Amino acid sequence: MRDSLKKTVSHALHAFFQGAVKHVVKPAAKEVEYAFGASDGAELPGESAEEYAVYWHNIPAVKRRHESLMCGGEPQRYNNFVEYAMERWGGKLPKKGMSALVLGCNDSSPLLHYLLLSGKVDRIVVVDGDREVLNEYAAHVPKTVECKCLDLNGEELPQGPYHLVLAYETLHRVAELESLFDRVAREMDFSAVFVMRDYTGPNRLQMEPEQIRLASAFLPLLPERLRTDVTGAVREEQLAPDLGKLMNIAPDLAVRSEDLLGVIKAKLKIVESMQLGGALLAPLFSGIARNFLDENDAEATAIADAMIETEAALTGSGMLPNNFSYVIARKQG
């Protein structure tokens, strides 16, 4: 199977670099949801998007790679990437009685449970601008967690000082980044660690032509069963996101994502950063990621591994941009 996959990858890359694969630029409504690695079946009548939400980074092979990258290459040594960041870069942090600020809800609830169980963090404050989402989130985290609804673009943050600031796939929705990081830095303890995982690719999810061509090269080469989404549709090609529809559905989505790393560098001191990729994997697996969740499916697992290796090679060589980043930073001064 490995030899067969190598031939498949070789064929697709040859088509890509020779320009044999048509550059598809026509917009499609569904591709707005698919562009960000969005949820399978989000438009199914009578079903909530959450029931079908499977993203490219939920694929086990991708999760393992990211966990390794975000734990300094030693995932077996740490419970999660937050523990790694605090142990690696939090040498001046107190041993207990710490406070943590979490910017946005998203998938951070398991990390909150870890922080409270660690015995090192006494206070956790979660802030988010969507009251409905925040209320739902609050129902699934310990009662001691303070959940506050506020606009990250301008409202003052709950008073610190904070020893840990965690931002998990939230900041790409913030337009007033400079103002936010001024406020974040102001509330950080001198010993604090800032940890972020987020989309840092082109604003409004506007893919590079190379991404569209490469994803379109690989899609037809996947077995049909693995490129069939939850609606039963078979993905044949990667389409460019419809900017107008995207603006109507989510006007703040990736509003200044491409500026994010630059603002962090200007406002904080970056001590470690890691490229998580996503330029190929996000569009390729969007809408079909759930087909790659079963690690007992040898074919699906082998294909996922091959695609991960291909993206890593192309990103490392500069042939593809990096679209997702992991950053650890400290307070300046």
C-alpha cells in the first residue's frame, strides 16, 4: 500500500507542478464552509452543525503530529501543550495560586479541567463575545471558572494579573489586534506565559492558487468512499471560497489573520513558534475529515499519513504557505 501511495503522491505532484490540473476558481456556497476545514454536514436540515463538526485537525494522525510539534517533540512527557509551555518557558511562574485568562471558548474546556486539577491554578477567567456560545460553554466547565461576555475588540479585560493567557483558535476573528494585545500585556504578570494556536493564513480564508490546484490534484485520486461527505456528495475538486457569502455568514472570520503573528511580535516577546501547516490538509480534508477518523481503516490512515508528509515537505521548502501557527510568548521587558 505504501508503494501505491507513493505513486499516487508522485502523480499528483507531477500534475501540480506541470500545471496539468485546471486551476478552479469558480465559487461555490459549500466551499465557504469547507474553506476553513469546517464542519461536515453543517447545512443538513434538522441537524445542528455541532453534531457533524469534524475538522482536518481532528484526524488522529494530524492530532498526533500537532501534539508532538506543540510539546517540543516530546508529547509523551507532557499532558498537553499548555503544560509544555508553562514548564519550558514559565521558570519564574509561582508553584501555585496562579490565574489564567482564556480568550474565547472553542475547544479549550479540557485544558481548563487540567489546569484546575494540576493544583497550580486557582482562578480561570474565560472571555468571549458571543453570549449564547459562552453560556453553552459554561455548562461544560467547572463552576469555579468565571465566564464573562465581552467584545475582545475594545472592552477592558477582567483585572489580572494573569500568569497564563491562552488563545485557542479565537484571535483570527479580532479586528483590533493592536488594542487587544495592549490590554493583554497590561494584565499579564511579569512571569506570565502567552500560548496561542490559531489560523494565521490569508485574510478571509482566501486561498493561494497553489493550494487550490494541489488540493484539486489530490482529491480525484482518493478512493471515492473517502471523499464522500455526510450528505452523500462526492468531492471532485477544490473550489475558491466565495468571499461575498463568507462575509454574509461570518463577517469577522479571519478578518486580520495574516497580521496576527506580526502584532504578537510587536506587542510581546515570542520565545517559540511552530508551523502547523494546513495549506493543503485543510482544503483537502474539509467536508470529508470524518472518513479518516477510524485508525483501524488501514487505507484511510495510510493516506492521511502520506498527505501529512507531503504537506510538511511542501511547507518546509516554501512551496506552500503555512496557515496555522502555534506561538508561545512572554511579556516584553
